[in-house]
Amino acid sequence: MLAQIAVEATRVVLILFIILGTFGNVLNLFIFTRPTLLKSPCTLYLLAASIDNILVIYTTLLTRLLANGFSIDITITSNAVCKLRSYVGYVFFAVSPYFFVLACFDRYCSSSPSAAYRSWSNKKVAKRLIIGAITLACILYFHMAIFFEIQSGEGGLSCNCRPGIYEIFWRIFYLIVM
């Protein structure tokens, strides 16, 4: 009975997150693509974060809803899908906070009395830092594409990190980076 309540709660909450998250981020895209707002480099960071959040919703939340709410776990269909979903999901999940930090840094630079700091607040720098943040996340999480695989356990098959030394590394990495 309790397990069924948990499944129903998962369904309701994740469906709500997917609907509201999509709606909110699409509104953000609509707002941040206004010509007056696109003049600001800060808007590029917020636009990138909104795009990334939509990707998180449809790579992480949707697959989690299918697996936990409807027992359709695509990550156990093949090791390639397991590795890809884990890697892409964590990269997308990690990048969004980077964009918010960069937006804060941009606002700090744009309001600085120092001309050197103010010069960092421009669209060219913003585009480079967005690409840099994505590249950094791709590099930081690349090990997941190698060491995540389908594991057989008490609850059946699941997509997890390889047991042993990598599992210890993963737990420490997750604590430090996430």
C-alpha cells in the first residue's frame, strides 16, 4: 500500500514539475528573446539556463517519471542508453547553476567602478563563457559515459556506476562537484 502511494506521488509530482517547468521556461524564452533584453549579456546567460532547464526536464525528469511512475526504464534497455542518459542528464543538470553564477558575475562586472571589470560584461565574453561552461561540464562528467552500466541487484536491473574503486570515486566526486 505504501509503495503504491509513493508511485502515485511520484507520478503526480513529476508530471506537475514537467508541465510547470516547461511552461515557465518557455515563458522565459519568450521574455528573454525580446530585442530590448537581448542587448544585455546577462540575458544570454538566463536564456542559456532556460534552454538547459528544458533539456533537464525532458532528459532527466521525463525518464525518471517513466521509470519510477510507470515502470518503463529505458536506461536498462542497453548499456549505451544507460551511459548516454546518465552522462547527458548530469551534464545538463550541472550546467544550469553555472549559467546563474555567470549571470551574477556579469552583473557584478557591469556595475563595477573598474573599467577592466566592466569590459568583461559584453555579449562576446558571454557567448564564450557559455560555451566554456558547457565544455567544462562535458569534460567533468565524461567519466560517466565510460563507467556507468546496467547493474543487477536486489531490485532487478538498474543503471548505476560500476562497483569498486570507481564507485568510491563517484561518491566523492558527487559530494564535491554537485
